[in-house]
Amino acid sequence: MPSREDTSVDQTRPVVRPTHQDEIAEAGSELIGGRSGRWSRLGSTALTPVGVIALVAVGMFALGMVQKLPCYNWAWFRGAGSQYTHACYSDIPHLYVARGFSDGLVPYFDRLAGDMQYLEYPVLTGVFMQIASWLTPGGDVQHREQMYWMVNAGMLMICAVIIAVCVARTHRRRPWDGLLVALAPAFVLTATINWDLLAVALTAAAMLMWSRKRTLAFGILIGLATAAKLYPVFLLGPLLVLCWRAGKWREFGLAALGAAGSWLVVNLPVMIFAPEGWSKFYTFSEERGIDFGSFWLVITQRTGMSIETSTVNHISELLMVLLCAGIAALTLMAPRRPRFAQLAFLVVAAFILVNKVYSPQYVLWLIPLAVLARPRWRDFLIWQACEVMYFLGIWMYLAYTTSGDKHQGLPAEGYQLAIVLHLLGTLYLCAVVVRDILVPERDVVRRDGSDDPSGGVLDGSADVFVLGRAAHPPRYAQPAVEGPRVDWGAGHGPAAD
């Protein structure tokens, strides 16, 4: 969403209100008195759409912290079962002790006791964890574990607000889409399980920078995000193909250079002075066997067949290459150049679908990309319902496996169903995004005649290379007239930010 000083926006085009275009959003607005009227002046006060979204994000994050209270108070410290039956598990307090932060060990440089040997997280995440440990007050071990989680929750809340605000501002005329991020049930439930929100926030900020044509800033942020988690680097793949189709080689080169440079700035000191600790993340990822949430686990549990880790790695890598090739072909053959957010969502979803593990917090990677790719409340909520079912399913399954002869919780067959629901929900959202690419008039973001609001230098650019069709400049359709759904009232332009 542009600032009031931004004069690059066509001020004759109003801010899109979901309650005027989306039947689910319209129905949900009845809880707060119905959709806004034609002559309302949103943004005429200090409480702008972005401000509302930031406040909602804080409120929902706080509710997620409340959901963790049973674990905070006692369940983290009294055996494994209770934290699973209350669905409030978090890695954060446990790794405070298990990864040496409670003993003052330095990540990557100091060797840990046991088989892990070194911290198994990327460097920037390790820095985040270390800063939180410095801010943790003293006391007995249990008190410090509680405070460590609380300090991390505060830092992660800042990341959550950054994500929601960046999504709200990426599509200039669609700030209210950020509410989907702030209200996402899976976002609330998984935000403090691990440290993924750091990488997600950096990626969301990178998407915002790209939409503002700040190519180098985008690259730097993607490099930093990749230094916190591996998945953001995959966004450079679809961007390469989009820039190929649009002939924007210089811009892609600058973005790639910025990403490589910022990643090296973070990683190089640890690579040089603690190479064994630095490499632990990569060796652990390679050596890790089939784990929770993957279709591989369903196969092994249903068949009783053991699959070698090396075999799983090779097949997963091959599947990922094939899916990326398919996304590239789709990009070059689509009747209209796909939007960057659509392809970013597809490539990260492909990685999640073929991976040998799916931790419940991995849904955080997809939420902001899904909102930018397909901001339809019905489709988003269908997917979120599947993810919430998976969130409950994994904890109930772990409760079952730790309850001994009591057999309390969800047996393997029920957990397999939860995994299938997660996979089907993600595939459903991928399918509607692909349909929007193949049938651009179904894309709600382009319904008003926009090209690619998150595309930056790609927005409005003519094609220079396509497959199967002659290159042509982008065709801007007039906004579809949908009666009361299209609001052309005054006062809803850039000043509404």
C-alpha cells in the first residue's frame, strides 16, 4: 500500500475492498456491522487499513500465545504427553537447554553434548536464537526456559507484524488482503513453535521491495532470508524465468548479486572460523530420514517398507526438478505472463509437497505467498482448515505414541488421514493458482485491469520471449462491472493508506 507521499499511483483507481468483491468476506463482515458503505472515508483518520491489519496481527498473535499457556505453565516440564494433548508444543524452550544456550555455549563454535554436536539451524536463525538468550533474565532453569520462550515470542511478534504489513503494502490497491495473513488460523497456532517467522518476514519484505522496483534491496533481503531458512532462495527460480520472458536480465542479475552478497556476508565468518558447525545444517538436512508430515511417511507406514534416506533424497530432488521445469514451462507458455507471487507460491509449495519432512510451522512459509497469489477468502480458508486439521493431527498422534498402553490420542491411520488432508489442501490451492495463470480473467488481482502489482519492473512490461505464442505487450482489460461489488466511490485512493 503506498504512502501518502507516493505519487506514482493512479489516484483515479480506488482501493479494493474485499467485502465488495468476495462473498465470504462480505458475509464475515456482518460480525462487525456489515461491509463499508459507498461514502465511507477509510483512511481519513490515523487508523489506516495497514494500521488496522497491524493491530489485528498483534491481537491474533497474542491469542496464539494464550493457546500455549498450559505448556508455559507446566506441560513443557512434566513429560512429553501433556504438551501434545494440549497442542501447545514448542521447540523454543526445549532447545534453550538442548542446544547449550542455558549453559552459555556459542552456536556453531562450541560443541554440544550428545549426537547433535552443533546447532542444526542456518546462521541467521542461530544469531536470532543467541540474541534471545542474551535477553533472557536469570533464575532457575525452568524459569529461564519460560523467559526464553517469552523473549522469542516478543521478537517473533515483531516479525509477524512485519509480514502482515508487507503483504498489505505489496499490492498497492489491495491493502485489506493483509487481513488474511493476520487472521490465518494456522499462522496463530504455529507462530511460536520455531523460529521460521524470521525468514518469512525477510521474504515478505523482499517481495515488497521487488514490487517497488527496488531490485537490489529485494536481492539483499532474499539473501538474508536464505541465511535464516533455505526456502527463500527458490524464489529466484521463477523470477529468472519471468525476467527471461520479459527480457529483464539486468534486473535479475542485480537481484541475484544482492542475494549472493548478503548471504555471504552472514555466512562467511562462520564458514571460515567454524566450518564444522556451519555445515551442520546442510549435513543434518541431507542425513535426516523420513519424518513427520510427508507423503513418504504415509507410504512407509502403509506398506511397512523401509526406504533408504539417500533414495528419498534423490527422488525428492528429481521430483523438485521436474516440478520446477513444469512451472518454467507454464511461465513461458501461459497466455499472459504469470504474476511473480503466483509462481513464488507454486515453487515453495512444490518444495513442501515433495520434501521428506513437514513440520507444522512450515505452513508459515506459504501463508503470505498464498495471500498474494490467490486472495480469495473461500480458497484460503479451505486450505487453512486442512492445515488446522494437520496441526491437531500431529499432536494427537504424538500423544498416542507417548501414552503407552493407554492408547490416548490419534493412531497412525488417523494421522495418515491428517497428512493426506494437508497435501490435498495445498494441492487444491496450487490448482486454483495454476487455473488463474491459464485463464487470467479468473485472477481476482487482475480483475480491475492490473498486470502484476507485485511484479516491480515486470509490471506492464511487454514479452520478448514466449513458447507457443507470439510475443505481445500486456493487454489491459477494463475493470469488470459487477454491480455493487465494484466500488468507485471517492476518497479511496492513495490517501486511504
